Amino acid sequence: MSVAAATIEQVFREESGQAIATLVRLFGDIDVAEEAVQEAFLIASERWPQAGVPPNPPGWIVTTAKNRAIDRFRREASRHDRQVQALDLTAVDPDEEEGAMPTDPMRDDRLGLIFMCCHPALAQSAQVALTLRLLGGLQTPEIARAFLVPEATMAQRLVRAKKKISAANIPYRIPRDEELTDRLRPVLAVVYLVYNEGHTVSGGEQLVRDDLCREAVRLARLLAELMPDEPEVKGLLALLLLSEARRPARTTADGSLVLMPDQDRSLWDQELIAEGHELVRSCLRRNQPGPYQLQAAINAVHTDAESAEETDWAQIIALYDQLLAWTPTPVVALNRAVAIAQLDGPRAGLAAMDGLQLDEYYAYHAARADLLARIGSAEEAREAYEAAIRLTDNDAEQRHLRGRRDGLGASD
Amino acid sequence: MTQYLLSVYMIDGQEPPSEEEITKMYADVDVVNEELKQTGAWVFAGGLHPATLATVVRENAGEVLLTDGPFVETKEQLGGFWVIEAADLDAALTWARKATVACQAPVEVRPFQDVPEQ
């Protein structure tokens, strides 16, 4: 690959979101924006190898895409002449223009696009697909592979979502302060879901999954940059960084899962941990807790310890108590019970798990199995492992659970 | 500006509201209607008699047939609607929030197709 081609690919992944956002703001139409930006990159792939990479590649792309879109409106002038006049845009030569890019983060066009993609009137599956495609610069087949759906299904999902945005007139705008908390919720949920989808250990397509994790971290960084005053945004970024820091230790070379107590902590990325801890501290100073900040704080306590034994489990339980007040779900209660087992022993942990409505959740049975094994109830532990194996279709999880089951002593 | 249909869905077989509740509902809907008119969002609105009183007319092989009763036999039937004009979906959803609270029933928001330019 030539230098220019590599640059184009990199610029596309990093900057196509910005370019599409600017075009959507100017022209109010996602299809027009996407097409114009694609065309601009096509022109770049012809021009740059010969003429050289321009001094400001993203600015060059935006200007070229803008010109393409104006050309298109001119061709269809009978229908859109008022729009063209209203824009009053004159095509400029991208090689002549200095191509000023916005520097004020709140003026960044991507923020309006994020809120458009994650509008609450769109289903979450559509929000995720749109965000990855328009802001992440992922192609439809890549998104389809990541979410294990046929390409045609993903393409249809995107077409339908774009059609709804246009027909129902879902606006391109940044929510007002008083609605920001509500509107932010689906945005954060989408980024978190993208990360978790990548984080789920799976046998095949590891590259696609790594890509999703990186993309989620990139989106979280973007949100934190665009909305520096929102503690939950910082909390989400910290949570992702602290999970990402541990990812190299989560699997062995053959793809088997390694649980946190057994992980080789020297593989943890100390740079990401330091950054995550700093974010958590700055959140704590603001004292406006929320579910993402609390989960980040829990991860900060984990990554602060030299070993599982040295972890401040009392602190973790206190944080789970707070998290339960925000999100009183049985899964949070299960995680709290696991921490209780670490502090007060397996019997206390099992007691805390009693009555949780999680019969269909593999991790519940896996956690119970581990504790049952520790108190010597091998037969019950075996049954719980079997239930966990039945309830997950993830290869790496299954392998891990079979290993645990086979490691049980003779039945008592 | 986009026009939106706000459909109010009534669920058959539910306990009918008390006289008092109905009076409050009418009063609340009046308040919404007044606000719609004052802000220029109002296009048209109306409440419907129950779907059991409906008649369906359809053409089949050159013959027009009538059937007594609603087109779709479901528990959820259209009970009334608004046609409003709003700047975008967010503005339409703000009206829909007021509408669902006033009617105490789910409200479906659907954009009208653009009128083709002549």
C-alpha cells in the first residue's frame, strides 16, 4: 500500500465522521452527506498519490465533499434551488483553501450527529448501527459481522433508520441543558454496548472484536472531549479505559478465558490504568455520582490492587451498594454477592445470591458453582457448572467452565 | 415544517373511566387543544365513537362490499387523533407527551408524507 493510500484509509476512519457531520449540518440529509464524503475520498485516492497529501487532509475532504454536494444540488436545481440559494455556498478549490477545521469542541459538528444517531425515537439496534457507520466510519459488512447478523439485515436496518430520520424529521441539534441528561442516556448506552460486544470473548473474528473495543474507546474519548462537563461521560470513558487495560490478560494465547483473580497483572496496561484512575478521581471531586462513574470506581479499586487478595473488597461492596441504588438489577446484586464472598467467605456469598431471579443467566450459575466448589459441595457445583455451560453459546466461556467442572474433586 | 398524525389508542375491555375521570380528561384535552391553536401547531383533531360502530367498505373484483365492524379485530383501536404541524420530531414528541397525559392513553406519532410539489 502506498503512503497516500494508507493515509487515505487512516483519514477515512478518523475523519469521515467529522466530514459527514459537517455535511449533515449543512445539507440536512444523511444520504447526500454520505455520498458526497464517499466521492471526496474517491477523488482523494486518485489525486493524492500523484499530487501528494494536502497539508490539511480532513479539511480537504470536507471542502471537496461540500463541492460535490453543491454540484449535486445544482444538477437537481429545479427541486432544490431554494436550498442552494439559502446555503449561498460557492464552491472553493480544496487545494487553495486553508481549510479551517473547528477547534471549539462545542462547535464540533459530530456532537449534533451523535444525538441524531442516538435519538430515543430510534430502536437501540438502529442507534448502534448508525453511530458505527456515520461516526465510526465502519462499512455495513463490518457492522454486520460484528453483530453476527446477515449483511442484508444490517443494510436494511440502516436504510430504515435513515428513512425514519428523514421522513419523521428527526432534527440535527444539540439538546438543551434541561434535556441533556435524558438525551445522553441512549448515547452512553450505545457506546457501552459497542464496547461490550467487542469485549465478549469469542472464538472467531477476534480482529472485528478488537476493532469494536477500540472504536468504543474512541467514541467515549470523543464524547468526553465534546462534553467535558458531564461526569457520566467521564465515568464511561474511565470504565472503558480500565476494562481495556485488563483486556490483554483476559485470554490466553489459545483464546481461553482467564478470570480476574487468576489474571497475570503484569499484562495490564498501566498507562490506561493511570488515565482511568485520574478520570475517576476527577469524577469523585465533582460528587455527582451515576452508574458509569460507580462502575468505573469499582474497576479503579480492582486495578489498584497487586492481587485479588489485596483488593479492598469492603470498598467494592460499598460501591456496589451505591450502584444498586441507581440500577437495582439482579446482575448488579450478583456482582455484589461475588465481592461479599471475597470479603466474608463463600457461604456469605452464596447467601447473598439466594433468591436472585437469574436462573437463565449463565454467569449466575458459574459464580454459584465456584463458591459451591470452595465449600466442598462438589455435586452441587457440578450441576451449577452444567447449567452455566448450557446457558452460554460462547466458545471461550464454555471451555473455561468445562475446565472448572473437570477440575472438581471426587463427588462428596 | 412537517405534519404529524398523533393517534390515540384505546384498549377494549378495560374498565371504563368514571364520570369524574372523563370530565377531567375532556378538560385536559381542551387545554392541549387551546395551546395547539395558540402556537399555530393545530391542524385538525377529533375523538371517535367506538370501533364497534365502524363500517368497512372494500372493492373486490369490481364489486364493493360492506362489512359491519372494524377493519382489524384487535383490542387496541383508534380512539381519536390530532393532526399537528411541528418544526421537527422533537417538537411533535413534546406535543405527544402532553397528549398522552391528557388522554391517559398511548399516543402514536407518525409523519405525513410531503405533499408532492406541483
